[in-house]
Amino acid sequence: MKIAEVFGKDHDKVIRDIKNLDCSEEFTGLNFELSNYHDKTGRELPKYYITQDGFSFLVMGYTGKLAAQYKESYIRDFNRMRDKVQLASEAEKQNGRRNRTAHIHTLMYDVGCFFVSSL
């Protein structure tokens, strides 16, 4: 329901969009959990619990100003993360270190939190 509000869509259209996504069954199962809610009139209607990855996959297909802002932010932050990883890798080569896993996971977490908080 929040996606419908933010992107100016009807709730039933968002449900339709999720059902029509061309992602794999595995991705769907991991990122979209079907549930129900009761509207103001007491009708039971479908809703989805969506992960951040599911949200990204869904709204990457949307158009409009807000969707464009999200896509630009996603690209900008992905490039920022890539650059940080590349710099860390170059620094490791200079220092002769081999273990950077914790640093990369931290960067990925930082960028992921930014995506959620930027909406």
C-alpha cells in the first residue's frame, strides 16, 4: 500500500505489477511474500511484504519523476560503492593484504541502508 501511495498508483495496479514481473520463481519466493489485509469496508484484499531487492526490481519498471529519482540514486550509489571497492582493492595490493570481505560487506550494507532511507 505504501508503494501505491508513494508512486501515485492504485493498490490493485501494484498487485498486478508484482504478479506480472518476469523474475525467476526463486527471486519471487525470496522477495515477495503474499499476505492479506482488511480494507475500511472489511473486505479481505491481497498485499505483499517486499524486500529491498523486490522493491528495487519492481520500481525499476516504473516511470515518472520519483521513479527516475530512485533509478538515478541507485546508479549513483552503485557507482560510489564500486569505486570504494576498487580503491580498497588497490590499497590492498599496495599493502599486500588479501582479506577484504568484511570491508566489502560493510560497504554493501551502507549503500543498502541509503536506498531504504532515501525514499
